[in-house]
Amino acid sequence: EVPRFEGEGVEMDAALLVEEQSVMKEVRSRANRLVNCDSANLRRTSEAASRQLAAIALLERSGRLQTLPPALREMAALRREFPHLNLGELAEAGGEPLTRSAVNHRLRRLVELAEGGTRRSGRTL
């Protein structure tokens, strides 16, 4: 049923109704975008953690994990202990203060080593 508008101020009521519908549509769209973004971030975090855990397991099975510098061994232990955390949360979970970037570099290095990478410039991240 189509609403009927009668009396004075009908134009204002109709304009407010149209504006309200427009605002509600925008709110729903924004909420949907945020949910989609959060879902994508969770998926990427989960996929990255799975790759990292597989790399750590491979390094451990091959006996190479124990030959790595303490910073990388500690990061491997931290990732195994907290497989569900994102990089920022993982940085906060460690005993020493780390940045998200440092955590990212160390985990990337573990994956690289597991995939057969060599040390770059004699340094380990």
C-alpha cells in the first residue's frame, strides 16, 4: 500500500521520508562494507598464519629451526603459541617489545627459509 500524504507540510514530510530512506540505505551499505572488510582481513590473517605454521613445522622437522638465531626461534615459538593472533597482537604478546613490522619481517624470514631461501647480506630479520 502506498502511503497517502494529506494536509499542510506534506512536501516537508515527503522530503524527510526520502532523506531518511537515503540515510538508512547509506548506513546499511557502510555496515556491509565494514563486515566485508573485516571478513577479508580475518581470512588473510588465517591464511598467513597457516603458511607460517607450515613453514615452522618444516624447519623443525628438518632440524634447521634450532640453528636459527634466537629472534627467529622466539618468533616461531610465539606464532605456535598464538596461531590466531594478527601481527599487531602477536607483537604485543611477546616478552620483548616488538613492532608489527618486526614481527612481519621475522615471520616472512621463517617462511623464506623454509622455502629454501638463503640469508641475505649475512643478516637475519
